[in-house]
Amino acid sequence: MLRVSNDWKDYKCLDAGNGEKLESWNGIILRRPDPQAIWNVIYNDKWKNLDGHYFRSTKGGGEWKFYHKLEEFWTVQYKHLTFKVSPTNFKHTGLFPEQAVNWDFMMEKISSANRPIKVLNLFAYTGGATMACASAGASVVQVDASKGMTEWAKENRDLCGLQEKNIRFIVDDCLKFVEREYRRGNKYDAIVMDPPSYGRGPNGEVWKFEKCIYELIYATKKILSDHPLFFLINSYTTGISSIVLENILKTTILKDYPKGIIDAGEVGLPICRDNLVLPCGIYGRWQSND
């Protein structure tokens, strides 16, 4: 199934093609590489009226070229949530707008649960899912190996006005944290994770999606509560199909919680031109059908 984030007002994918996308972030126009946009596009005037353009280097990485001085950061709003946006030196902006479709799913499940919900957000980045869950009434523990991204998440908490909500920010290796939580006897009603293709923990721990994802999911199922609400995985790893996530969930989570429902597919963004959709990654999720 393809799930498209259609409800943005402050963000638009204006156009895409030739390996790039053109975006409006609350009126700031950015042009960035996108490996999925392999169809042809005509570079008309809107591609030239830019605030920033990220150029790939033939040696790896790349850099931004700004056509006038931008603020260090600005904000975008999604429904009742407000997030900090700032171009980083690895082409990202601190937010993945296609994830809004998952935020909506989590907020709906939590707000309609009619009971206290405790959420664990792994590889939490700047906390988009954390803020969505907390705003719906959940208590949230978010874990990420990057201290810088965790500080950014705290800024998003403040922008969303969620300072009074029960949110814990932890800088740690996700698998090690999960294993400690199991030994402590801590349980969670919902788990969301957005593991990278490759990464390192704060103490040099190596993460590779293909080798590590099953072990992590198997470990996290041990800290689910007796009546879990959902288990959601996002992935941007090239070559991994959503069917892989579906199969993993069927052989782990569904075995212990057979009354739940599993679905998997792609997430995407609407492109303003020609009713196209930009594919942006995959998801797999188990949810309670109570």
C-alpha cells in the first residue's frame, strides 16, 4: 500500500525529476538531490528561483549554495505541531515530511486508546514521532545515538509547547538501551523505529540495517506490554522491500500477538506537477485490532 502525506500546508514538493526535488519549506525554496526521482523534468523558471541548492560532490558528500543569507533556522507547522527546519551539511533539513502520514496514524491510535500509553521511539532523530505521540497524550522515551539530534528534538518539544508532557530524551545505542530495559523489566505499549542503513552508536557500535534489524526487532518485542497498541518500522534502506518488513513482523510480533493486524508499503509525497507522487521510503506496522 502507498500512503501519501497530503495534509501539509507549510511544506510542498513543487517538482521532482532528473535526480532532484524542488521543495517549499514555509516559503523557503530548496533544491536537493533525490535518488528516486529518476524521470525527466524540464528545468523551468521555478527551478531557478531558489533560496538554496545542494550540490553533490563527485568525491562524495556535497555542499549547499545559498543565493542570499537565510536565517539559521525557521519553522514549519503540521496541524498542531511546529518543527525547526535548518539545512545541514549532509543535505537534510531536520525533518522528513513524508512521515506525517505515520504521525497521523500514531496520534489517532493513541488518542482513541482510552488508556495511558507509553511509547518508545528508537533512532528518534529530531523527534517528529515523539512530538506526535506526546501531543496525543502518550508518555514517550526517545533514544538516538546523536547528541546533536537529541538537542534538536528538545527544541522541537519547546516549539510544540510540550514542555509539560512526559518525554525522556536519551543518547544511547538503541539495541543496548532495549536490552537494558528488558533487564529492568520496563514495558512499552507502542514502539516506533526509524533505523538508518548504516550508523554508529555513541561508543562506536556499528549498525547495518540488513545485519541488525531482525535482532533489534526480536529484542524489542520482549519489552512490549501485555496489551500493545502498535509497532511501527520505517526504512529508507535501498534494496529493502516493504515485504521484508512485513515478513519480519509476521515472524516476530505477530507470533506473540496474533490478534493484531499487519500491513506494509511505501510512504510518499504528492508532487505539485502532473499528480505525481515521490516515493520516500517504506513502512511496516503491527497494530492492535481491539
